[in-house]
Amino acid sequence: MEKKIVKNERTGEQYTYVKHPTGLDIYIWKMEDYSTSYALFGTKYGSINTKFKTKNETDFITVPNGIAHYLEHKLFENEDCDVFSLYAKTGASANAYTSFDKTCYLFSCTDNVYESLEILLSFVQSPYFTEETVQKEQGIIGQEIRMYDDNAGWRVFFNMLQGMYQNHPVKIDIAGTVESIAKINADLLYQCYNTFYNLNNMVLSIAGNIDEDRILEMCDRLLKNNGNPELETAFEPEPDTVCRKEVVQQLEIAMPMFNIGFKAKPETGIDALRAEIETNFVLALLANGSSDFYKKLYDEGLINSTFSTEVFSGDGYCCSIFGGESRNPRLVRDRIIEEIGRCKKEGFDRERFDGIKKAYYGALIRNLSDAEAIATNMLNSGMEKLSAFDVIETVADVKFEDMKKRLEKQFNSDNVTISIIEPISSKEEQN
């Protein structure tokens, strides 16, 4: 068993990393006198991972969209009972989520942390599917998909991704489509489970007032060594250019909604982390609530308090997004492109950069007293083979001189997609 203490000289904090003989990466952060413990057990398997192979396959296999999310639903059922009923006995609050690149099962509790951890480790490693239960779930997930089809916030985002990406599966809804989930059966679920829920592809992360030795003893007892399948995932080549410049849909809403996305080349590892952090700084400099640009758009009535920015990146995809409500989304897009062009020529204000960096760093330091934030960061970092302190160190190292370079690199006005959700009435008025 490989075990090491990872310490950060800047903050004085530390955690334990263990490479378990089963292949599992384990991260433990002890928080003495802290009342709540938070644990996540996750696999690097999300909605985008539909094409893969192991050492047992010669060629890549492609499976229907939505299987990762489907598996998340099904794992909470075992042969005897519903897993939530087990957690109810320990008093833990349990949940799970599937994202584009990972699936995580988690709980938080103030008492009975070891009993809750045993439930977590046990049920995630004990799949139980039958054709009958799989078919029953199709109806439930199908309803979920249809519900999101009418959700304007959801649709404006995915419509943007569909306009932006030509081949990458990030453009497909995490839950798949009604058509794709109809192709899912018990055999496919077991195939994907056995491939991606291998401990070599998983991370256990726990933070709180916990006993490290006791946790590792539980892992020794409960973890199942299934060998290393030597998993490989793949994506179709993705062009640098966007697929469509504009995507418009009508739904029952009062005010038009928009997402404006700038497509950029994705990076990996520590380079991807640096790109994300620097781009977040650039977005704040461009258009956060204290910027002159934001105030001008707001005063002109082009945006309201819903306006926001974010970096959206992962395995094979990366973009910067401006979103919100506006009576004239296309004019907002044009003004954003103009402001980016101005900043490329004139640069940014150093004083504002210093303030943004200080606030960003301060938020990270505050998170060091939050078990959920710590455990989530350890898991996310672990899946990318990074240290949980890399975020803090990267933020501390960001320099003002890097901002203009990042702006040039991440914001190409030729690679912009705007997604607009219009009120249905506006379409009727045009006819």
C-alpha cells in the first residue's frame, strides 16, 4: 500500500493520500473538532464516455447515450432493499450525481460516519440489474428527459453546446435521449459497470473528524480487487470551429434567455487547471458586477441581475459562457465581442486584477474549513491526477501579465455560438 502525507507550506494544511492495493485512490483529510463528515466515492465515468475499450477488446465499443446516468439510478437499488433506507438508519444524508465526466455517490453526517461509509463502499460495489427493473427505469428516466426538454435554463445551455460542438458527445444531454435509453438493457449496464466501476478508475474522498486507520481498515475489508482492465476512452476528432453560430428555440417564458459561448482548445492536467483559473479571472475582469462594462449593459437595460459568466471545460471540450436574460440577446453578443476586442488592444486594469485575485484566493482559504468543499476538491483533483493544493498554488501564481495572453488564447470572435430561448409569443408576433 502506497501512503503519503501531502502538505501545503503556504496554508499549513495536509491530507493523506493512499494508493490502495486494489487500485483505488483514497484521500483522507482529518478535521479535528469538526462536527460534519463528508464522503464521496466516484468513478471517472460520465455521459461523454460512450466509446471505450479494455485490454480484452481489440476495437473500441460504442454504447448508447445516457448509460452513466442510468447506472447511477440503478445502483441505489439492491436485491433486498433501497439504499436510502439503510442511510436512514445511520442518520446520514445521501445523494449521487452524474456529470459529463464523472459519477459520484456521497453522504454527509454528524454521527455514524463509519457505518455510513460501509454502506457507501458496499452498495457501489454491488450492482443488481434485471431486465424487469431496467425496463421500469426507462419510463422514469424518460419522464425526466421530457421534463428537462421544457426547462428553458437547461435547453439554452444544451442548445449552445449543440451549436458549438460538431462531434464531441458533450453536446448530448447527460441523461441521453428517449431513443437512446430505449436501447439500454441489463447486459449493457453490467458491461459498462464492470468497465468503469473498476477501482483503478475510481476515487474515495472523505473529510471530517475521522480516524484514518479505521477508514483504511474498512477499505482493506470491503474493497473488491477486480484487476486492472487497462481502460481507454476515445472521442471523434472535434474541429476548432463551431457547428452553428446561432440556435433559437421558443418556450413558455416571459423574457428571452441566452447563452453566448466562446469555443477554445481544451487542455489537460495542470495546464487545464491553469487555463480554467486564468479564464475565470479574465471573465471577472471583463464582465463581473463591478466592471464598467457590466454597469453599462445594465444601465442600458440590455442585461439584468441574472447575467453571469462561467468556464465550462473537461475531457476534450472547453468554452467560456456569458448567460442571462435580455430583450436583445444578439446585441449583447455584439457588445461582448466589441469589449473583448477593446481589451485585447488596451489590456486590463491591474488594480481590479489584484482585487479579483485576492477575493478568489480568500474564498479558497475559507473553503479549507468546509468538509464538503474539501472532499469535493480532493475527488476532482484526484481524478485528474493532481494535488488537492494545486488550485490554491495555481491561483497564487497567476500573474497580471498572463491575463491578456489568456484573453487572446480563449476568446476568438470567429468561434462564437449564441443560444436563445424566445417567448412563444414573440414568434407569434412576427408571423
